[in-house]
Amino acid sequence: MSGVRVGRGATPRVWPRATVPVWRDEAGSTLSLIACFAALAATLTLVIAAASSLYLERKRLFTVADGAALAAAEAWSFSAAPARAGSLAVTFDDSTLRRAVDEYLAAAGATAAFEDLRLVRVASADGRGVAVELAATWRWLGIDGIVPVTVPIAVTATARSIIR
């Protein structure tokens, strides 16, 4: 203990030192922090991997829908296209469009590539362009047995046939 004199000519008084608690059992406190941060990093990695997988599956489905729309837009023949005032006009009917899309999906092997692939809509609003809407289901394979995650995916692609 150390003493401190107070005032001039005062008798010495002894003041107790401030006691600082000493934590001697700090072993393992950083281990729990490391474990928590490792669990957080693993969770973040799994979420990013799942989001990337969902994004890529949607892009693949859009690519198939785009190809199907292009195949449907090209599903016309010169004999079926009426000529008006020196120009050729292409019009579509729904049965021809659906048949062309079904043929494209079968040739591309899309039904085997996607889970629960459905042709939602194929239509020609103005008679010249074609819109194809496909839907599928994305299943996360990360920890499928523990947390089954399925997300429905739907995409729409359009194509137009122009004759010049």
C-alpha cells in the first residue's frame, strides 16, 4: 500500500490502492467467439451458395424459354403466310405455337433437366410475336434432409419473326 500526504504539514495518511479485479479464468473465452464466428461464416457461405444456385437455375430456365420462343416464332411456312400489298405477313395460331414449343422442349431435353417443368403459356398477342412462359421448381441440395427448400421459378421469353 502506498501513502499519500494531504495538505501542508499534514500527518501522513495511508490510502488504500484501488483494487483491480484480476480475471485469471480467461482461457476459453476466445474459443467461444471463434466458434460463433465460424458458425456465422458457414451459414453465410451456405446462403450465398443457395442464392447463386437459384440464380443460375433461373438463367438456365430463361435460356430454354428463349429458345422455345424463338422456335415458336420461326414455326411458320411461306404457304401459310398471306401476302398483303407486296409484303409478307406472318400470323400464328395457338396450336402451331404449342406444337413448336413442345417439339423444342423435347429436342432440348428440358423435361429431364428441370424439376417439374411446365409450359404455362404460349401465345401470340399481336399475331407476329410469341410469348412463352415456363415454370419449374428449384430444390436446394445443400442440406436437403434437414431443411427442404423448394422455390417455384417462372420465366417469360418473347420472340418476333420479322421478314424483310
